[in-house]
Amino acid sequence: MRFPATIVWFMLWTVCATKDCQEPPPRKEREILSGSWTEQTYREGTLATYKCRPGYRTLGSIVMACKDGKWQSLHPSRICQKKPCGHPGDTPFGSFHLAVGTRFEYGAKVVYTCDEGYQMLGEMNFRECESNGWTNNIPICEVVKCLPVTEPENGKIFSALDPDQVYIFGQAIQFECNSGYILDGPKQIHCSADGIWSEEKPKCVEISCKQPTILNGYPIPRKEIYKANERVQYKCGRGFGYGERGDAVCTEFGWTPVPSCKEITCDPPYIPNGIYTPQLAKYRGEYEITYECKSGFAPVIQGNVATCTSQGWSPAPRCSLKPCNFPVIKHGRLIYAHREYFPARLHQQFPYDCDHYFVPQNRQPYLTCTQNGWSPEVPCLRQCIFSYLENGRGPYYGKTLLQGETVRVHCYDGYSLQNNQNTMTCTENGWSPLPICIRVKTCSKSDIQIKNGFFSESTFTYSLNKQTQYKCKSGYVTAGGNTSGLITCLQSGWSMQPVCIKSCDMPVFENARARSDGTWFKLNDSLDYECLDGHESRDGHTTGSIVCGENGWSGKPACYERECSIPQMENNLDANPKRDKYRFGDVLKFSCIQGLIMVGADSIQCYHFGWSPNLPTCKGQVKSCAPPPQLLSGEVKDTQREEYGHSEVVEYVCNPGFLMKGSHKIQCVDGHWTALPVCIEEKSTCGDIPELDHGYVNHSAPLYHHGDLVEFSCREAFTMIGPRSVTCIRGKWTQPPQCIATEELKKCKWLKIFASEGNPSDKKIEFDHNTSKSYKCRKSEYKHSVCINGRWDPEATCKEDSQFSKYDNYSDISGWRKNIYSLSRKLST
């Protein structure tokens, strides 16, 4: 059968023109493919529909079609984007920052932190943007509290609160003593940011003086305590004298005058024809120098040492000519010489002779008068002749040595010279030690037994002064706490009896810690421990003790978490979460029913001492507040009104030179204001003003206190970059500006965002420093940016979640203001 050529051509064209897809539609990260796609081949024109995964969204449908053998998107611009969650919410007395992500959208995480003096209720300090919005509730920052302080004995407290009330951050207490007593400690303390009082409570002590501590001196008579107007006398140590006088009187301000001893010093001595050591610029009392006279000279008195005293050097160091008087020859005498021949002339010689067992030092036995005196200084030397060594052998018989020479000898086994020596020396009195080898002392392991220990070396016998090591069994240590020790063989036997005592290592603690630093403990030693915060023992104590016994520790040092019972509440007050018991740190939140108004904190927390703060109450009506109270050394920030409603807040600022302790805001609560902060004078000052290259200071004079401001100016042909002034904050200057050469200022480049305004040809232009540009984003008012040395400030951007370039984490103007407020508060404190 034959086909017409036209039909054959049409069939071939159809095969070539259509092309199927040889795989299912692709899988995507943000989209989910709808339907079932189990085949491997799909005809051209087949459509695949996608939907966004949880947390993502898009406008319209996302469709891909099989075309020319490939899956192609019909609307490439349609993609799944992350869902926004909106602003996460501010927390009073705290702030937050973006920890994950750059916008408030799916996957983002914000972390909250509390201001100074506030702590977070609960453990959740973050919120995460999920498909259904923000997780968790907005964290709550509660003011830090300090426990009540009792009056000191013989004193009283000045405070705005009742004695048994809890104090909050910044609140202060002043102390005053009764008549006849003075404060031993601070006059005022305040509740610090960590919930601890700034200092220990002072004591009121009777006016008295302790025994004075006198450097290089001591009081007479010695007493521990002196009463008012009582007098003390004192003496100074050797080489020291009284600072003012030798007594002092006990007064309200201490000892008057302050007892002191001044050091006695001496200038360097002047010794003609002599030298001394050591050579210093000044010498202290009782300090000694040694001096030597030059050749031909000798000390005027016997000896060559002088001491620094209050009268100067004693005895006075002096050198005089050294004559050759009649010589006294030890173990010898002059021959044919009479005393009238002396003192002798320089270089004059005299013959001499030596006693038996002594010989002249030189071959020619003459004494010669020299500039340094008689020569030789030791005319006669001892002569020793070796003849016999008991219990040993030495050099050949008859060997002769002179005074000062030594000879090595050999003792038989088990013998040694005195003091275990092996050489003899010829001395003025003969051989030393004597030529006798004596039996050597030895020690044996069998002479000693070690309970709970053993010797670690195989040697059985040890000679005199030899050491051996012993070790203790497992669970035992030496008296010094080691696993091994050493004993020495002495003339009297072993140096000590080795002892191995029972020991216990530091135990493993459970929610507790040791109250000592030891690492091991002897038998019957006790170990004290204390529970961690929020924990206690089974019997309700926060401390405990265990004892090291033969079988180890007497108990396990364990503590268990504390709990709070359900608080008693009003009928119209609802609390969540509802439990039978609450753990340390748990937070209980409240709400009023039937449209009532809450007065007090809307949440409380479980502490080691119970619930805090007090439970709130629910009222049908609440009172307003009068104008806020005056703050000493401070004032209200905004204009005051005659009346303030319930829960309204007022902010305070301190005067220049003062720092604020406590919350800078107070709140109206049912007709009463919460506690005021305290303005404390900042006494620290700033040093020299930071140097500004190519700039100078405008009309400034020290001293600079906290809050003082100094302005700068740049020299001609230079331009200032940054703030014109620096401020003294807590003794340190803020960052100074820069002076940049005007001709070196960098230009800013044209940005695409400026295309909506001006001439399109401007895109090739560079803008000079301080040039301002305006631009407009979608559905927003005009924005402005200024060129500052090559950078646009603020950054020119149209990001959805950003209104100001430096505050991208805030989606509205209130967030930006909050950040500026937080920054200024840090500078003020």
C-alpha cells in the first residue's frame, strides 16, 4: 500500500514538532507540588500546580508547563516569600534585637534584654516568627529587689519604707548612730542592679581607738583598745626616729598626731685611700659597709666594717699608712733581730726559722717589708707525712704534703673516713680527717614495717644517707597527702616510720558545692557543703556536713529544688498557669474578671524566700495621682500636670554632675506613686581633653566633671566629620570628631534609588561632601540623605521594615525613639 507524499510529510512533521517531558515536575525548597506524579513521561502542555510551604506566601498561582521537553514556569515572577509577623512588641523597662534574620518575617528570632536594675520573669527571653505568628508571650522585666535591712545596734535607719518591706533597685537607706557612737562603715547604701546592697550594713561603735600600727615602731604600754582622750606612747625600732613626737591622743578622728617613725639614713662615706662596698646613693639605719685600704694603707682601727647610725658611720671608716712593725711569726721566730730595728724600712729583709713539723713557705727563709706589709703573710706552713691508713690504703709510704694540699685515699668495703669523705687535707693541726677508716652505718628493709603500704624498690640494704621510696595502697595516702614518700638511712637508723593513712577524695556534689578548697581528706575529717541557690536538703537546710570513714563518706552531698505553694488570692483574681506546686523561678500571671482594673504587678515569681512581689488586687475604680514628688538633685523630664491617671508613667533626669541609681521612671498606682530613684553625685573627673589632629578646643578650662561638654573647631582648610563636642561621662571622654583636609574629602556615588527624582543623566555624577539628596519609596513620603565624606547618612534605602538606616530592627517611629532613649540613658548613667 502506498501513502501520498503529503501524508508522509505531515506525520514526520508531527513527530518532530511535539516533544514530551521525560521526568516529573521538579521539587522546590519553598513550594509543594500538588497532585500525584508517578509517571516518568508527560505530554507537552501538561500543567503542574505548586502551593507555598508553611511560613511562605505568594500572589496568584505558581504553575509550570511541559514545553519543548522541559518544565517551564508560566509566571516566573511568582515565588513563595517568607510571611511577615509584624512588630514583635516592646516590653516595658527592656529592649530587644534581631538575633536571627534581618526582618520581622518567617524564621526571624528576637531576643529581649532588661534595662539595668531589672530582671526577666521566667526563662523565655525570645520570640520566634513561625507560620502562625510570633511564639511565646512578650517577656516581662521586673525591677530587682533587695531584702530588708535591720537597724544597727545603737543606731537607727532613715528610709521612706517600713522596716520589713522589700526594697527595689535604686532605693537608698541612710544610717545614724546614737549619741556617744560613731559609724563604722558607709553612711548610706542603695539597692544595686544585682539585687544586693551596695555595701555591708555599718555598725555603731563606741568612740575608741585601736592599738596603733606603727611601721618600724611599737606602742608602750600595749593595749587592744584605747578610750577617747587616752594617750599612747611609742618607741621606734633601731635606725628609726619619731616622726613628730613620741606620743599621740585618741580622738573622734583617730590618733592625733598619727604615730610614725622616720628612717635614719646615711650619705655615702668619704674614705681617702680606700674603697667600699656596696656603693649606694643612700644607706638605711643599721646598714653595714665593708671597706679596703689601698696598697700601703691600713684601717685606723681593728676591722674593716662600718655601720650607719643616727650619728653617722660608726666606727668612722679611715685608712692610714701601713708600717711594718715587729712581726709575730706563728710557729716560727726571727733570727738575729732586735725590737729596736722596727718599724722596718720598705724592702728591708729579716731571716726567720720555723718550729718542728713546720717549714718556710719560700726556699729562702726571709721576711720582706712591702707596701702591703710583711711578705709572705704566712711564713711557716705545716708539713704532713703520710705513713699509715687504718682499714684502708693510700699513697706511697712517706709522701709529703704542705698545709692546704689534699690526698685521695681508699677505704676497705664497709668502711669510710669520717663524714663519708674520701680525701685527707694537710692543715695547720695535721691531717683532717684523721687517717682512720671507720665502719659505715647501713639500714635494712627488714628493720621497718609499713601498714597499708609497701616498698617500691627491690634493693634490700642501703648505705648511710641513701634514700628509698615507699608507696601507699589504694585509698591511703602519706601524712602529706601524697601516694608515695621517701625515707633516708641515717646514723641512727631510718629517718622516720612511714605512715599510710585512710583518705577520701572530693565527692561528687548534686546541686551543691564545697565550702573548703581541699582535694583529699583524712579519716574522721568532715567536709562542709552548701546548696546552690533555690535548693535545700531533705530536712529543709541549705548547708550540711559529711565525714570521711573507713568505708568512704558518711553520706551523699545532695540538695533538691525548692518549691512554692499556691498563694491565697481574691475571688475576682485569676492566675495562670494553674498547678499544685511551683518551682523556684516559676512565674504566675494574673488577670481581673468582670471588667475590673488591676492594681499592682500583673505577675509574681517564686523565689527562695517565697512569692514576690505582693499579689495584685482588682478594683472597680482607681484613684488618680497628684503631681509627682520632687527629686533631690533632679527634676521631671516633661512638663508636669495637676493630675495623672492610674498606670501613667513620669520620667526623671538628674542634674549635671549626678548619676541616677534606680528606675528613671515612676508610675501612678491607684493614687500613689512608686518609689523615687536617687541622684548620686559623680565625683570622678576627666583628664586631659583628647587631642584632635588639625583642630583645637573652643574656650575650655579644667576641671572637667561628669556631664561637662567641650566643643572643637577645625583649622582652616579642614572640615569636621562627626559631633562637634565631647562629653565627660564617668571620668572618660566620649569619641572625638575628626578634622579631614577639605581637598581630601571623598565624594558619594549616584544610587539607583535616586532615579525617581531629577535628571536621569545625573547617574554619572559624584556628589560633594554635605550634599543633600531626596528620594521617594513606594507609598511613602520623601526621604532625605546627606553625603558625609563618601557615605550617605542615613543610608539611602527602601527596605520594608526600615524607616531609618541606623535602626533597621524597628518597624515604626516608636521603636526608633525607644532606641535613642535607651542610648541616652546609658550615657547618663
